[in-house]
Amino acid sequence: MRLHSVWLTSKASRRVPTEYFVLANLREQGTIIGRLAGHPIADTVVDARGRRYQFVGVAPRDRTGRFDVEALRTGEWIVQPGLIYAADGKASPSKPPRRGRGLHRS
């Protein structure tokens, strides 16, 4: 899986399926730090290849209600039901949040 490294224009983000930015088939690891829409928020999740992702926030939505993939930083991915996890600590929660970002860890 290749990490997205370019910012999308608003026109491109409407053409690219949001699913391209969503991680699936993960297992929770570490501490449960909260809940969103009845689902636990794990501090860390691991994919089938053993790559680890750290929770960094809640995914904002655009005007149409879709996940706002333009708000993602390089190395960040969406995990249902709308959480953002960063691969290999590339997107530090200590950075200022992008527009609409919530539940930032300190």
C-alpha cells in the first residue's frame, strides 16, 4: 500500500473515491481511549501486514457529508466510523489541527 503524498485539489477529491483513504481489516492494539458512534477508539491499530497506526483525531466531513480527504496529512488514513490514524507516527498529534479536526490527543 502506497501512502498518499500529494494534496488533492477539490475537483480531484470529488473524483477519487473516499474508500482509497480508508483502512480496513485492522485489529485494535493498546489502550481504548474513547468511543465514537458506539465503536471503541483504540490508541493503536495494526493492519494485516503488521503496520501500526496511531490515533490522531476524528475525520472532518465536507459540505456534502463525505469525509474531507483534503484535510488528511501525508501518512494519515481514515478508519471507520470516522477516525484518523497516522502511519508510523508521521503525523504528530502535537502539530496544529487542520480545519475541522477534533478529539486531538495531547
